[in-house]
Amino acid sequence: MQLAKPVGRNASAVKYDILSALTVHALSGDKHLQRSVLRIIVLITTRYNWRNNELSIGRQEIARLWSVNERTVKREMAKFRTLGWIAVKRPAARGRVAVYELDLKQMLLDTSENWATIGPDFRDRMMDEPEPDTNIVPFQAKPAPPDAEGGDVWAQVQSILHGRDPELWASWFQHLTELDRVGGVAILMAPSRFMADYIAQKWSGRLLAAYSRVDPSVCSLRFETAD
């Protein structure tokens, strides 16, 4: 996924996409997640400079916006830093508040499981798979499950992944290709850097578990991309 900069001609659309992804992600979780995401959205909509990727705000002002005390602000901002959503760009100094930067791509990575809730057009757009320019709505056939009968190791791995979760397989794993297996490392190709990063971050364990049932010598994964 190449995140478009939220400036210029399409700035409004990019901003709405990011806020939509965050909002739907929040509503999919419990009250603690909802409150945390609502707090980050408040910072974005009230104080964030999209062009410069800067959030200039003091702890006292954040506490006022969130209707909490500064101790809660300190704890919540530390949580956002751990998630990789916020980083300190310039620390606070005498007479000057801290300046933070937001990692919008990491936010989108962490919300991508909920993109389909907004709609397939949103999911495809965020994955850089634009819809064809036509008024005809194509029939979306479900992809056929992998055939592991007499297949190689990768075909069997794909079959295991499909059997465990067909929808997850259709969204992510079916797009992978095995390039090689050497020295205990399975080298996989993904169609985009976003997909490679996301699967490596979220689903490496499931891939290795599937490999362990077919080729236990595989103990790690390496991802390459076509782009």
C-alpha cells in the first residue's frame, strides 16, 4: 500500500479514508479500544497539521480535550507510541510544547482487518487495486480453493490455510507465491509491499504453523514483492 499524502487535490478523500478506517476499527472493539481511538481522532481533527505531519500540543491541552487528568494523558500517549501510531518529533522545552508525528500507514495497517466492513470498494482502493472504469458491476465469484491432491509443499500449505479460514485465505494468503525454500527459510512473494508487511506482521505464525505440518524444516519466512 502506497499511502497518498493527505495534501493537494485529493487531500479530503485521503483524510476521510483514514478517519473512516479508524472509526470502524474502534467500533469493532470493546469500550477501551473505542475510547482510545476516539482520543486519537480528536487530536487529528483539532490539532493535527496534515501537510507537515505535526501535532503540536501540550499535555495540559490534551487533558482538556479528552476531559481527563494529565496522568491519563501520559499513560495514553505512551500506549500510542508503543503501537507505533505516534512518535515524538521534537521534545518539549522551556516555553515550547512537544511536537509529535503520526504514522498514518501504521494506523491503516492496524485497521485493515475492518476495511471490508466499510465496503469492498474501500478495501480495494486502500490495497491499490482500483476498480475498473465501467458502469457494469462484475459478478464477484469466490476463488476456488487450492488443490492439494498430489501437489507440492506450497499447494499443501495453501490448502491448510484455506481449510482453517477460507475468507482470510481469499483476502491474503491466496495472493502469495512461494519462490524457494532453502536453509529452513521459505521465500514468499507478495504483490505489494503493504501486503508483504501486513502478512509478515500479522500472519507469520499461521503460515509457519501450516508449513510445520508439511515441511517441518521451515522455521522462518522471508517476503519479497513484485512492485
